[in-house]
Amino acid sequence: MYPPELVKPMREDLTNVGFKELQTSEAVEEAIKKDGTTLIVVNSVCGCAAANARPGARMSLQNAKRPENLVTVFAGVDKEATEKAREFMIPFPPSSPSMALFKDGELVHMLERHHIEGRPAELIAENLMDAYNEYC
């Protein structure tokens, strides 16, 4: 577990733009099973990938089409919620950060850590916007 003061600004990177934090498995299940589209971001402390993941997720929201529901769990902090979110992301292996787009409870687009690490936020945002344009 990471100290709350360490992760607070990283959480706020997403919650300040409308992402809802999910901290229980029940909350994750409820969010993903909602009708419509839901983007879930598995947030992370990892500076090498998360440093571009959060800005990429934020930038992607500037698109004309966007998910109806924006949620996030924090790997290494919200253990129960993160595990539940990852169950819905099978067959993809657990990775953080990662981002998954669901439509009517079905996984339709996945960005794993290896799609994020080493890529600029703009490229991450573009990938997400393409998925929004197709599914939202």
C-alpha cells in the first residue's frame, strides 16, 4: 500500500476531470455493468507509464464522442476494486496502468501497459478517441 499523501495528487489527476473513484468490488461491478459506455482507468504510481497515462486519459475527453461513465481504480491502493476490474478485463493479463472501454458491460477496447509505456500522452489520447468514435 502506498501512503495516501503520495497517491492523492495522482488520484486527483483523474477525479478533477470527472472520473469517479471505485474502491470496492461491488462498485466496480455496478459501474461496468451499466448500460452505455464506461471507461475504467487502472491508475498507478509507476512514473514511467502512468505519467503519460493520466494526461492521455484526460486529453481523450476533448473528443466529440466520449464514454458516458468515467471510473478509476488505483493499483496498489484499491486492492479489492482493482482485482474486480481486472476480472472484467480477461483475457488480458493484469497491468497497470491500463485502460478499458466497456459497452453495455462488454469489453470492447483495451490499452495495456505496453501500449502506454514509452508513448506520449497525445498518442494514448488518440488511441482512446478512436475507440470512442467507434463505440460511443
